[in-house]
Amino acid sequence: MNNNYYDKYINPPLFSTGEKWMIFLVITACLSFILYGCHLNYSDERDYIGYTVTDKAVKGNSGMYLVYTVDKDGEVMVFSVEDRMLEGRYNSSDDYARIEVGKTYNFHTIGVRNHFWSSYPTIMTMEEVK
């Protein structure tokens, strides 16, 4: 039997070369999107000055501590308090318990608010404003 006949009719290729490239590009784009989201969540450090805590909650079964705040201009911001192994932070429950509704704080955070990933800036340190 001719080898071309076998390759064409008995064992045809699953994808053509063009389809293989398209699959490769789609997978690469998806992985890039995921890694970029993770990068933003772990790289961006910011200070939020003068935010008053309006409420606290635990998000669903995930156990993520959320802190709802508002600044003096009325801008609403939600922060998370969670352990971060890469930064050596393991006291999130203690810090969450120290935050009091109605008090004003300065927060140092890592990460950004990303609505698509449901991620929030994570409070790393806090200082009550007297």
C-alpha cells in the first residue's frame, strides 16, 4: 500500500498546519491573560490615605475577609485581608479583627481591584488615623 494513501485516508492528521498555529495562538493568548492578571494581583503596591471603614464581611465559603471603605471625597473602595505566603504574611485574621467599622485608616496594599477576576487590593499594613 502506498504511504500517501495511508496518511491521507487511514490515518489522516488531526489538524492542519494552519489549525495547529491557531490553537497555539489561542492557548498562548489565554495563558498570557491569566498570567497578566496574576501579575497585577501580586505586584502593584499602593498607599490609600484616609479611608473610613463602613462595613466588614467574609466572602462566601472562600473565607476572604473584605473591608468596605469610603474616602473623604466619597470614593468607595473594597479591600481584602488575606494571608500572602510570598510576602510572609500569616496574620490576616488578627489584622481583620483589629479593623473597626467607623474608624479611619491609612492602608498599604498589594494588588489592584480587578472586577473580572474578583480580586481586591490586599491590605498589608494599616495605621489608624487619629
